[in-house]
Amino acid sequence: MKNLDSVFAAYIVGWGVFFVFYLTIAKRTSNLRAELDRLKNSLPRAK
Amino acid sequence: MSGRGILTRWICFVGIVGLLGYGLLLALKGSPPDANQGNMIRAFYYHFPNWIGVSVFLPLNLVASIAYLVLRTQNPVAAMKSDALALASAEMGVLYCTLGLVSGSLWGKEAWGIWWTWDARLTSTFVLWLLYVSYLLLRTLIEEPERRALLSALFGIFAFLDVPLVFFSIRWWRTQHPQPVIMGGSGSGLDPTMSKVFFFSVLAMHVLAAFLIVERYVLEKMKSEFDFLAREVEAQ
């Protein structure tokens, strides 16, 4: 069917953007969680 | 993160991919081609849900910005949560707006033979995108959390003034962009087969949006906690 490939490609590219956005959030959350744990552990020592 | 948290996140992720996949299948196979546009009408099931997403996230940003201003003296913790929600919703709004503009431009090239035109709808939408990108940039330029939250809330309220203009632009002026398909009065509306595919696509995109905004909000709240603890460590 005419144009069907380009519609399909547009969907996949659009979802790809969401997927990359999610991966970025997940990576930032995981890094921050590690940093936060490190900081929490350092607090009692500082006291 | 606990094992249960990871499992829940994976179940959500797989469920959303399933919903989107089924939505795509419906868009490609379950909807008849349009009499005028042929298969390009299938882009509608992706393009329009993006704008419904924008119409949820930007009002959410407005409500969170107002909540910050109301709460900032009485309840600073709740105020900072509102600020985190304002940021998460603005980011999601910009993401959905970007995809709406890009998909609209691709569709416009097929339907009208041009990528872009400066009509009232497209121009006001581009201004909207610029305003919320500026909102996000503003947040990166201010270091002090309370000052950043206050100025962002004020700017968020100002930026929202463009939203009604975008919504009414195709009702008030003659534009290259088509008149409203949904809620456009007599003569508007979708064929029942198309309605089913359309509402499923909207549902799938919104489940994805809800998942992403929760993840983004959690990240921002964690960042606030980190900043607070870092300041405490520095003070000691």
C-alpha cells in the first residue's frame, strides 16, 4: 500500500525518541541513587 | 532499587510496549484508508495523541507552578514537590510538542506539499514550543533551588498564556491546518472504525506518558533530596 512504509517508519522513530528518553531517565536515576547512598553513608561519619 | 521495584518497572515497560504495538497494528491494519489522504491518515493516530499529551502536561505544569507559589511559605517540602512536578510535566510537554511538530511537518509535506507554513496554528504552536524550551533553559541557569523554583513558576504561568491561543487559533482564523476533527461542532468527528483505533492510540500514548512522568518526577525528587543532603554535609 502506498505510503505505508513511511508511516511505519515515522511510528518507529517516534517511539525510539521515547525509548531514548526513558533510558536517559533510568540511567540518571540509577547514578543519582548510588550518589545519594554514598552521601547518606557519609553523613553519620561527618557527625 | 529493590527486586520488587525492578520487576514492577519491567512489567510496566513490557505492558506499554504491548499496548503501543497493538495500537500500531490497529493503525496500520484496523483502520480504513481515508478517501482523500489514503494511508497518510494513519499518521493521525500518532500525531493527534501527541497533542492530547501536550494538553495534559502543560496545564499540569500550570497547576504545579501555582501550587508552588501558594505553598512556598507555608509548606516548603510540598512546595519543592510541586516544583519537581512542574519540571517533569514541562519536560514531557516539550517532548510531546516536539514529536507533534515533527510528525505534523512530515504529514504536511505529504498532504499539503510543504513542510511548514507560518499560519496561526503552526506559528502559535512553535511559539509555545520556544516558551517551554526557554522554561527548561531558565531552570539550568539558576543555581539556587528556591530562586530557581520561584522564577520558573512565574515563567510557567506566563508561558501558559499561549496555550488557549494555540487551541482557538483554528477556530478564530483561517489556517492551512485543518479545522478541528474532534469537538469541532457539526460536521466534525470520526468514522466509528477510526474512532476505536484513535481512542486506543490515545490510551496507549497516555499510559506511556504516565509511566514516563512518574519516572521523571521520582528522579527530580531524588535530586532535591541529594541537593539538601549535600548542603548539610557541606555545612558540617
